[in-house]
Amino acid sequence: MSTKFKILCLFFLIAIIISVVLNLNTGFLNLNLQDFFGNSANNQIAEIRTNRVLVMLLAGISIPSSGFLMQEYFQNPLAGPDILGITSIASLSVAFYIFLSYDISLPDFLQNSFLSFSAILGSLALMLVLLSISKRLQDRSYLIIFGFLVSALAGAVVSLLQFYAENQSLKNYILWSFGANNMVTRNQIYILSILVLAGLLICFKTIKPLIGSSLGTSYAQSLGVDIQQLKVLIIVASSLLSASVTAFLGPVLFIGIIVPHFCRMIYNPAKLWQQWILNMLLGILMMMLFSVVAEKTRIPLNVISSVFGIPVILTMLLKNKAI
């Protein structure tokens, strides 16, 4: 392990700690340590901020990891977590739930739970379809085309639902799509943690085969890499990581593309293990900073990620064209 890599990790860890402290101290009220660790009048506010930090931590780990897998597998720096259509199907599932359950009155905690459950259910259904289709598709590019078609179809159906939706249903869907990191409860964080942990464990198993796969299919097979199994693991890991965050935070855009790009700029060439670790550290830091900005400005989290991500991706395109 090189000295430069150790220094980068230490720098990110210090920056993450500072950003966590900023997050916990960002809001309408000034809190002290007793509010976080004892019983006080502001204990509930402290719990909300703690939940916000925890969910940003999980999102910062899972979204860049999913994007990292997609970019390494497809060898495309513009590939992201939504390239297989997982995010689009999660959004479609939530849209169906919101628009079809308009007349059903439920407590807020049940409403939020069913929203998340519908997104996860839809994403897992698509994952099963992808696993079934991937057995017949030998060329990786066909998976990208399939994901594009799924995303286009999901977007068309969502637009149709919005056209016929009641005003309140439409508003609820738009609010969900903006993302609300303050609305995630501790029980939901437990569920999200389990899903993210499962995705990370599968991601861990793909790193070594990905190293061989990056050298070419024939060479990877000569090293004993099971290409079909790798494809299945990539789909499952990316689906779990991206779908779980989308379910609880809405579609967080562009982070899965720009974080791996920044990591390659900061430290390249590097081993895939090192790149993955840097992706998680930089992802956590970026999500924490976005959370602070969202609390300060009251601008939705997903709007901030889009405003930041779009210029970066345009710069990537122009740079590649220049090369």
C-alpha cells in the first residue's frame, strides 16, 4: 500500500469527520452534546440530525460503489447506477403506489414505509428479469440497450400517470423525487443498512474477477474467471446498492458517475481495491457536504446533486472529445 494512498485516505477521513460535525450542527436550533446523548427537550431534533448523517453515510457508500462497478464492468466512465434501469423502475413503482393509493388514508410512518417497500419491490423484480435475460446476452452492450429501453418505458408510464393524476398525488410524487434525507427513520435506516451491507459483500466478491475482466474476456477466462457469474454478481450488487438508496431517498442523480471519475483523477493508476475504497470515502464526504448545503439553502438534495453533476459530466465529454 503506497504512502500516497494512505495520505489520501487519512485526508478523506479527517474531512468526513469535519463534515459529520457540520451536519450535526446544521439546522434551525443550536444543539449541545446533552441533546445527542441524554434526555433533553431537543432530543428528537438531535435524533433527526443523527439519522440524516447515518443515511448520508450509507448513500455515500452505496451509490459510488454501484457506479464504480458499472464503470469497471462496462469499461465506460459515463456508466452509472441507473444504466440498467433500476432507478427508473424504482421511480415507476413509487409512482404507481402514490397515484393508485390516493384515496387510502395512512399514518405518515406507514406511508413512507410503503413508498420504500414499493421501490425495493419494483427494483428486485427488474433485477430478476435482468438475471434471466443476461444468460442469453453475451455482449455487455446489450445490457446497456436493455436498461435504456426499460428507463424510456418507465419514464413514459410515469409521464402518463402524472397526466391523469390528482394534484396532491402529483405533488407527493414530485416531493419524493426531490429526496428528503430528514424523513428517514431509524427503523428504515436499519433496513437500508442490511440492504447496503448485502450489496457491499457481493461487491467485494466481484473486485478480483473484475481485475481479470478488465484485461479482456479471453484473458479473464484463461485466468479462471467465470464471466457469466461475474455478470450476475455485478447485476445483483449494483441493483441492491442503487435500489436501496433510491427507495429511501429518491433518485440521487449523477453521484455514481462523478465520484469514480474524481477518484481516477485524484489517484490513477491504482489497484481496483484502492479505487473502491477511495470511491466510498469520497462518496461519503460528497453526500455529507451536499446534505449541509441542502439544510442551509432548503434546496432538495437531488437538485443539488444534479446542479453539481451536470457540469462535471459535460466537462468529461468535452475532455474525451479533445483527446
